[in-house]
Amino acid sequence: MADKQISLPAKLINGGIAGLIGVTCVFPIDLAKTRLQNQQNGQRMYASMSDCLIKTIRSEGYFGMYRGAAVNLTLVTPEKAIKLAANDFFRHQLSKDGQKLTLPKEMLAGCGAGTCQVIVTTPMEMLKIQLQDAGRIAAQRKILAAQAQLSAQGGTQPSVEAPAAPRPTATQLTRDLLRNHGIAGLYKGLGATLLRDVPFSIVYFPLFANLNQLGRPPSEEKSPFYVSFLAGCVAGSAAAVAVNPCDVVKTRLQSLERGVNEDTYSGFLDCARKIWRHEGPSAFLKGAYCRALVIAPLFGIAQVVYFLGIAESLLGLLQEPQA
């Protein structure tokens, strides 16, 4: 049976649904990834992903793990829409006489889509990172203030908690960035985002295609659903780990607030150089397993949504009265 053609509206709806479900399921792990990547050796707040999540729940409550999720939930659908529409456009431009695209051309189409996607991805990540990392910085300052007060009092009296600083909101951050830096403020780290997302596509698409092909029975034109699901998970995780060094640099560059005694950076190369010099090469893999745990379910969930044809069912229901 030939692959069925899926309409663009169905692709957009399926992509949006997959993104919304995926963000809801794995966002706490993404928060842990951001905090682990941002902490520097001088002020280590968290020893691991589980330690980060436990401390976050204790200090900020259960919903503290979802700080910044609203930004992702709001922008994930247009992000998917741009990516899918751009991918369709590039595939059409690269195809000849309706023939199937070769693997290099599929990679090129995916890279073009990833390049267009950063229009939404960069400001989304910019805002999300500030909201995710605010709890780490607040906790660090609270601990240092308590230690300073105990030292001043000779350690004889318990410290009095200072009032918590107000947490920023996405609206407030957007307004401040636009007022102080213009539209460029929302696109800080654009180059690092491109250096992460384009190589991700280069690794993911051919790896997924080959793994998916390996599991296809000789008598079938398509691989079984579970093969596509596993291929998506494995390829997504491998690509995520492969580009993690660029993700670490991107996260550091896009973080506006710094903890006490933490380095500041003037650009991609300056950031990479300081991380290598002060924290060693292993720092480029900070949060790598968290990112793999985020990406694998996202691609798996996307496969489930496309396999079930949720958007096609919804569009069919809407068109039934007119039939």
C-alpha cells in the first residue's frame, strides 16, 4: 500500500497536538537540563537531574517544575507550522517530475525547515530559559545571603529569610527586551540556535531513515508503527546528544541573569573557550542525558499522533455535516 498523502492542515494540527502533549509530559526534565547546563563549577546547586527536580519541588512546589511551560505551549504550534510548511516547500522545490527525493535532498529540505524554524524557536527558548533558571538563581542568592548573615553573627543565631524577589513573567521579559534592545533582544543566541538545530537535522533525518528502513519487512512498503516509533526515539536521542555542546553554549548565551561569581560571555566562541578553560570538556555534555530523555518521547509521541491520525479524524468530523 502506498503512503497516504496527508494534507497540510492535518500536518499542522498533528504537529501542534504532538508538541502540546510532548511539552506537558517532559517539561520538568527540560527545566532540569537548563539548570544543570547553566550552573558553573563555582556554585553547583544540583548534583543530578533527580536532585534538581527534588530541590525544585521543595523550594518552588510541584508547579515550579513547569516554570516557562506556558511559553512553550503557546509557541509550539506556530513553531511546528513553520517547520512543516517550510519542509513541504523545500521538498517541492527539490523534487523533479514527482520522483522520490534522494536522502541528501531530504536532509537539505530538513535543514531548510530547521533554519526557518528558528524564527520562532529562538525567542521561545530565550523567554523559556529566563523563566526556568530564575528559581536556580533565587535559591543560590538565598543560600549565599544566609551564609553571609551567619558569618556576620558568628553563627550564633539563625538567619532571617529575606523577602523573595518577584519572579519575572514572559510578558514582562518580552516588554523589557523590546524596550531595551529592540527585536534583536528576543533573538539573542540566534547563531547558536542555528548551530544546534541545523546539525540536529543533519544527524536525525538520515539516521531515522536508515533505522526505519532496517525494520521494514521485504513484503511491505512501510515499516510497522513500532519500528518508526523506536527509530524516532533512537535517532532523536542520538542527534540530541551529538549537538549538546552547542545547546550548552546556546543556553549560557541566552541567560540574562547570572549567579554569583559566574562567567559572562561576549559571543559563541568566547563562551565555548571559557567553558573549556574553566570547566573542562565534560561541561559540554552537561544535561545531555536530560536532553536525550526530552527528545526521545517528543519524537515517539509525534509518531503516535501521526499513526493514529488524530487530525484527520477531527477534520473528518468537521466536514461530516457538509457531506
